[in-house]
Amino acid sequence: MQRPTPGRYVRVAAADEPFQAFVPAPLPPDPPVAWSHALRRGFDDALVALGRLDAITAHLPNASLLLYSFVRKEAVLSSQIEGTQSSLADLLLYEVDEDPGVPVEHT
């Protein structure tokens, strides 16, 4: 079955700077999603994985710290796509006011 496009791009401007914005198609989709056995199985697997993740966070003293590390990792990966040469260690050192890549002498 051929589904229509999930949305369209429109040209807009903000502060006299033009850009394209993606406008998603309205929901629910037409034709509706056909819940095949394989799609339902994937949906159920995703729900089970989310449940496991939720259960694990109950055992963490501070779940925000775990989330923080994933946000920082994503930031490093995004910056590498843009051509910035940085590592997660560099970012974390910068955040604690240390110079990345420079050994610290302890006296």
C-alpha cells in the first residue's frame, strides 16, 4: 500500500531570515494504520522495553543524572555531525572548568 507523504515543507521567515519548516500531515493518517502482526509485535516490544527502563529508574538514587549523560552524549554526536572535533570526555572536562586534553598536575 502506498501511503501519502508524512508532511510537507513550507518556506517561512523569522527575523528576515528565510528557512524551510516541516509541517506534519494531520492525524489520524488516512488510510489508517493497519495493525499487522509484525507491527503489533514491534509495538509490544517497545512497550516492554520502556517498562524495563522505568523499573530500573526506581532503583537509581538520581535518575536525572542518567538522563543527563544521554543528553550530553547526544550533544557530542550532533556536534560531530556538524564537524566539531570533540569527545564526551572533552565536554565533561569543560563543564567542570578543566582544560580538555591537558593533563592536570597534582602537587
